[in-house]
Amino acid sequence: MWSSVRVTIDWRGPHPITDAFDSNSSPGLGADWPGIYLHVTRDDAAHVIASYVGKHQSSVIYRQTEHFANYCSGLYHLYDGSGNQTFKGGSPLPNNFETLLIDHIGRTEIYFGSLDKQPAHTWADYTESLLQRSPIWPSRGGRILNYSNAPPMYEMFGQMEVVHSGPGVQFFGARTAWDRATRTVT
């Protein structure tokens, strides 16, 4: 009754997130398609201090303009080179907010993941919800910045396997899988 599916993500990156935020450089990243993306913020020693996984159903590069607006509005937490939170998202903006924002954004990179399944906009939903529950992702270090998980849409399958290729493997391992029989994500 329950079908089994396999999705492959071809991860590209890392790119400075400022390249994704800049309308002059973002077209050169070649990410104007539906898919998955990962923000990674690193400390001065290049260790992961925070990460965020998301998706967009039409253009992962376009979604970054929305993130940039949220950063500038003070909706997101900010971190410094020591891994300390310097700003709590949603708080009143301090006088040095611009300095804190520039520091945080300057240490954040982005990875783009294209999906081999069509229609990609539909598969982006299933894939994002599964990746957010990956037991490997939190063990890679840092804080998970997703404020909430996407609904577990992958549960409609008996088994769903996401195979990772490219630089995203370092965050999720070679594969992320759901098994309805054991009700586990591995």
C-alpha cells in the first residue's frame, strides 16, 4: 500500500550568503529553480555555530531575498565569531544592530540543493520535512535555527530515501531515510 521513493539532492556550494542577497551576483549562482537550501554560520575557527534548512517551490535564490529582509528587520538571531548570540530575533534593535548584522552575515554561507524528482516544487516539501528531522544534522555542531519543523509530509510514503551528493553530505551524511515500518528517520 505505501510506496517507496528515492530522491537525490545535488548540493552546490558553499557560497557567501552575501552573494545570494545581492541582486548583481545572485543570478550567477545558478539557483533559480525549486529545491532545498542550507544556511551555515561559522565561528572564527570555521566550526559550525548555527544552521538552517529550507526550501522554495519556485526559486531557492528568490527565497534568499525574503531571508535578507527578515535579517534586516531583526527577526533572526545573530551570532559572533566566538559562537555567542549577539542578538535575539524579535527583540528591539540595538544601536549597533547594523554592525552585528554585518558580522553575522559575513560568516554565513549557503548551499543549494537541486532535486532529481519532478515536479521539484512538490518534492521540495517532502524533502525539507525529512531533512529537518535528520538525526545527523544536529550532531554536526551548532544550533538549529529553524523555528519550527515543516509538517512530516514524508510519512505518506512507506519508505523515503534522500541521497546526498556534493558538499551537503557533510551535514546530512550520504543518505537520510524514513521507514514507516519502524517509524524512524535515519
